[in-house]
Amino acid sequence: MDLRKRLNSIFQTQAIGNFSDVVRMAVVRFFSPQSLWSALVALALLANGCGSDAAAWPPPPRNQQEQRLIDSARRAVNQFDGWTEVAWVVERHEGQWRVQAWQILHPKAKGRMRCAPWAVRGITFDKQGKLLEYRNHL
């Protein structure tokens, strides 16, 4: 039994008929105006979401305290690793401040694509900005 007959026998029902009718119905549903409109909207939202994420990373410091933490982390990274091009991410973590230092390896790329996952440092500060920990990973 060839493949077409086998597929026809699998998809054969009283309501539909045979496999070619199933394919025809799927094509008609796929190319209906409602589904095309939905696909275009979903594609536009996806493209917009992906573009804005890459452009917004890393986020800029929100206040002077975060800028001071970045300055302190910059001195530590320069002392321990000698990195000059670095992307900084500041976040609160378990009541402390954590600064992520991502070495920029591909300056012309966008967002996180500029950095490599193995070239990241986690610098932890207490509430007063005192350096507590310098790790080679997050």
C-alpha cells in the first residue's frame, strides 16, 4: 500500500472524506483573512519585542547610588581582570547589591550578543557599598 492510500485511510472520516480534503481545509483555514491578520500582528509584536530588548541592554543606572556601585565595580574589574570594555548590570540581591560585569567581546553587535557568557563577573556589595565578594561567574 503506497503512502497516499495509507494516509487517506488514516484520515478518512465521515465528516471530512479523505486526506486531500483535510489538506484543503487546513490550507483554507491557514490563508483565511482572520488568521493572516493574526499572524501579521503576532509577527510585528515579536519583532518589536526582540528589537527593544537588545537595544535596552544593559539598562542605564537608575540613580547615583547605582552609578557609584558601577564605579566601584569598574575599579575592581580593572584591578583583577584588566577589562576596559564592560557592560554593567546592577540589581538588588538578597538585601545586597550585585553588579554584573560583562566583558564586551563584539562591540558592533547589539544587546547581550556583544558579550560572552564565560566573560562575566559577579561583584557583591553590602548596603553601604562595601565590596563583599568578587566572583568569576554569577
